[in-house]
Amino acid sequence: MLNGKNIGFCMTGSFCTFHPVIEELKKLKKTGANIIPIMSYNSYQLDTKFGKAKTFIEEIESITEHKIIHTIPEAEPIGPKRLTDIIVIVPCTGNTLGKLANGITDTPVLMATKSNLRNGNNVVIGVSTNDGLAASAQNIGKLLNRRNYYFVPFRQDNPITKPRSLLFDPKMIIKTIEMALNDEQVQPILL
């Protein structure tokens, strides 16, 4: 199903999810998809307690066999050149959700998404935010009600210590992409 598909795979700064996302990226590559890696400024540049930026960059580029797109000028041609069949934003932070929902295009991930959408192509979002049931809830709602947006099923991250935090299920990324390519949303969205 994904063999030969051009997938723009975007990562934003929810660093705690990078290791499981990279494991799923390896599985996605085995499907025969052509994966174009795209990273936000922060995810490309910041070292955190979860790992060094350089290490993540090297691993992602090795898996995808492509250099990471990490600037707005690099991302802009995605639409005009029809480089993607779909864009996947996993993890997608509350910051990126808010900007997507409100038409702001000031990072490589947002430019890649906007450029992809201009061709009527779909977008898959893997929510990862500490305020998903608070400030980001309205932005999730806006995107759920827009055409071309599909969500990786998500759940509360830790209802006891982080009661407003939402997190996507990494094991559902590939299935969500497959269904989104057929204009279908995986159900249930809420786990």
C-alpha cells in the first residue's frame, strides 16, 4: 500500500517521543515508501535529556536515505514540485497545532504542510502536547473539522500527574497513513 508513496515525515519538538517515532520510521521505510524527512528548527537544533540533535539527525538521514529539510526555503518547493503524496507530523506539539489551526507558516514543518496542502494532499498528525485538554484543545478541534487532516489515535499521556496531556499511539502511525491516503480516519481516534 505504501510502496512508492512519497511521504513527507515531519518531526517537531516533543523530544520524549523521538525514540519510539524513529522505531516506527524504520518500519515505514521497510514498506517501500520514499520518506522525505523534515524537522522544525527546534527539533533539528536542540540537544535535550532525550538525546543530541546530531545523533537524531544522523539516524533519521540514515534510515530515510535523504538529507533532512530544516529551513523554510528547502520546504517551500514541496508543493510546486509535487514532492509528497502526504505529510505526516509526528510528533506534533501544541505550538505546531496552534499554528496549523491558525494559518501561521513560520517553520520548515509548517511550510512543508502548507505546500503539501496546496495540492489537495492529506496531513497526518500525531498529537504530543501537555495542554491537549486545555489551551490546545480548541486547535485540535479546528483541525478535526477541516478537510485533509487525519489524526493518529491518541490518549491521555498520564492522567494522574499530567491530566491535560495528550499523546499519540506510535504503533498506529503506519495504519493512520495508509487510511489517510484513502481519505479515511482511523477509529477510534480517542484511545
